[in-house]
Amino acid sequence: MISKKPKAVIFDWDDTIVDSWPIAMKALNAALVGMGQEAWSDDEARRRCGGSARDLFHHLFGDRWQEADKIYYDTFVRLALDNTNIHLHVEDILKFLTKHKVYLAVVSNKRGHLLRSEAEHLQFNQYFDKIVGAGDAAADKPDPAPVHMALQDSGISADADVWFVGDSHTDMICASNAGCTAILVETKAPPEEMLVSNPPALRFKKHHDFMEFIKVCFSQSL
């Protein structure tokens, strides 16, 4: 059981900070249909997604992955322009952790330049010491490389005192691979069987519940 405040908190971005799953689903299915495949159901997408779009399309389409990637990317950017919503209570969490001088970072499988552009547009870049996206590190999640990049120059090592907060089984695997404490916020909870090998240390139904836990952690650490 976690009982002390963290040295750092690393957040996933899509569906952890922002509610982008509906947009991602439309973009994914546009790419699949455009490549001659059938669209995926929500359940199938939750089971098969989690890595970067680049890795997914490499697996599905081999040498033609860039064709699918372009359809996905163009559709996502078009739809996300004015339809990105921030999850309720997320900013409360970020403000609280910033006030208490906790090192904050983002590790996402969204393309790095798009991720940072979106964070700047939402004015959320002010909260994070480092924002790492797909293609920035030597490998993408669930490889631990982007976690190490996110902590680079911070003086903080990837260990149990670093919380990794995400919504997917990929985030939980990444946390485990990096040696961090995995925390699941169930904005779109993955199938339970996908959490068996890498279960979260803690899980919360809503960001408000996570916020209340953080307050208790910090009050006990005074």
C-alpha cells in the first residue's frame, strides 16, 4: 500500500489527462477501412491498442504502414482540433502536485510534436517538467526508454517512489518495466485479464478519487 508522497509523477496523456478515445476510435477505423479492413469495435480496440500508432500499423500492414498512419494522423488532427476535452479534476491534481513541488512529466504514445502542441494549446505545458511522446526516445511505451527520458536531468531515478498514472494495460506494463509504481485511473478500464501480469498498485474509478488519495498521502508525509 502506498503511504508516502512521490518524488515524481508521470502521466499518460490520452484518456488520462484528456478524453480523446472517441476521436482515436474514429481515426483508427478510418485507417482500417481505408486499408481495406473492417472497423474494430470499442472492445476490440481496447484489447489491441495501447502502443504507438506506428507500432500498431507496422504490425498490421508491414511495409504499407505509412499509408495507414497518414490516414489515422490526418483524421485525428482534423477531429481533435476543437474537440479535445480535459478530464474533470485533472487540473486540480496537477495544481496540487505543482504546489507541493513534485516533479511532473508526461509519457505518451502520441507523436511528440503533436503531444507538445496539444499541451501548449490547452496551456497544460506549464505543469510539466518534461513531455515525452512517441518517437522521442529510442522506443515507445511499454518500453521503459521514454520513462528514463522523462526523468533525465531531474536527479530522480525510476523506482517505486515514481508514480506512473495511466488508463491502459500498456501504461501498467510500462510502469512495471521501468520499476515505477503503477496507478490506474479507469477512464476506459482495460479488460481485467490484460491486467493480470502487470496489475496496478492502486486503481481509481475517477480522478476525484485519485485526488482525495493524494491529499491523504501528502497529509501523512508532513
